Amino acid sequence: MEKILVIGANGQIGSELVEALAAQHGANNVIAADISPASLYGAAVYEIIDVLNAARITEVIEQYQVTQVYQLAALLSATGEKAPLKAWELNMDGLLNILEIARIRGEAGKPLKVFWPSSIAAFGPNTPPVNTPQYTVMDPSTIYGISKLAGERLCEYYFDKYGVDVRSIRYPGIISFKSPPGGGTTDYAIAIFHSALRGEGYSCFLEAETTLPMIYMPDAIRATITLMDADAAKLSVRSSYNVAGLSFNPRELAAAIKQNLPAFDIHYAPDSRQAIAASWPQSLDDAQARTDWGWQAQVGLQDLVTDMLKNIRVDGK
Ligand code: AKB
């Protein structure tokens, strides 16, 4: 039986991952953890963990005899640019703490399987932007992207050197309605829905034609769990897998929303996040994920828009 610890459980991915893992493994086998005093999403088991506190993480892992850890706590691209040293510390030391704990436990005969999210931010301005290959130039220009690239190298290092079973996905921008996004460059594609449903126009911080790789949350969760459940012998990538969902730009997203809400209007006021977005790929080649663990995205733009509008309405946000 698996005992699964999700660190960063109150965040955008964590909030939905805990629910999906609880459905699969039983609510009492999933320990949601975050720095805040309580679960924001009603997790059955909740522990306060600061991912920078290795002793505390070890204590919780021992207490529950944890077998898998998802380390999701991080500062994202836009927030990271406002506090680069804090972003570096949180993103790197958080991952290193988990990898070291996994190494030590592995050596003691108590292996820990680890999931850690990388991002399209690990690519940079000299990366081929269309159908970006799994292996290519990676020259990230944000502190967040630099931490993701370094993190990918650490994951592969801990797998090669110590046999730590660590798995990772380079997430595109994740679109979701449950929890608010936290300081990313792709977050316009969530905020736009909230403005549209309030009957307001949306002032977009990216230019109209800035195409980015995105993924709808149900696809992102399915990708994550499928990778974690995959046979280790089939995994050829221990840095991080390219995973494609769909690609669109603000103009295309606004047009799809307008089909449902004809009065909706968008205008463009690009800010510093435009330069970040311009340095990222437009679409990803995820052939390796398809071959190794059968990845296949399911949700396209029309379905995503319809579902977001329906669920944000339902939640009354
Ligand atoms: C961000 O925009 O910073 C994130 C990401 C692409 O990793 N959503």
C-alpha cells in the first residue's frame, strides 16, 4: 500500500492532485502538506511542512511511513523575478531536501519515489520554439527557469548516482478553476475567464499573438499520475519529460470565450511578463512521453473553454 505525501498541497496543482490521489489510494493514504496552518481544500490528512525544513519533512515521512513524495512547493516565473534569491532558495533547496531524504532512505532500504515538476520555463530564447524537442538548447532567462533546469540536472544526477526513483514533467501553463494561480506568466489564461464571467473586459499582460504551450488541469493530473504509476524500466528520461496539451495565444483564447459570451472584450497592455513568455516555446514535441508511458492529451481549446466557464460559474467565483 502506498503512503503519499504532497508538499505544496494548497497550491494550484497540489489542490487537485491530492483529490485525485485520494480517489485512487484512499483519503487516509494521502498526506497533504503545506506551510499554512490548515488544508485549504479539505484534505483528510494535513501536516504543516516548510519544504526548507528537512528535519520536519523526515519526521512526517517517518510518522506515516511515506513511500511517495510529490514536491510541488515553488515560486513561479513572475513572482520569482521579484524575489530571485528567495525563488532560488525555495526552488532548489526544497528539491535538494527531498532528493537527499530519498537518497538516505534508499540506502536504509526504505525507498521513496519522488515527483518534482519542471516547466517550459527551463527553455530559453535560443531553444527552437516550435515543436521543441525533448533534448535541445536550454538557456532559461528567468530565475524560475534557471532553477527548473538546475533541478532537472539534479533529478537525473540523483537517479544515476544513487538510484533515486525520481520522475518529472516539464509542465506547460496549467489552466484550472479550483485554486487561483500563483504568480505565473501563463496565468493570463485563467484570469481572463474570471473577468469574462464578471462581465468585464480583460486587460491582457501578454501580446495578442504570444502563443504558449498550455494544458488543462485534468490532463495535467492524468499525466502526473500516469508517469508516477509507470513501470520504472520503461522510463528513459530522468531529467524531465516534455508533455504537450494544446497551444494557443491570447487572441485565440479570447475568440473562443467570445463564442460563449459575445459581449466579452479583450485589450492588450503587455508588461514585463511579455519578455518571459517570448523566451518560452510555442509548442512541445512530447514523443518520448508518448513512447515511454503512453501519454496522450485529451482536452482541446473548445472543451477547455466550455468547462472553465461552466465550473467558474458553478463555484460562483
Ligand atoms: C509560470 O507561468 O510561471 C508557470 C509555468 C509555465 O511553469 N505556469
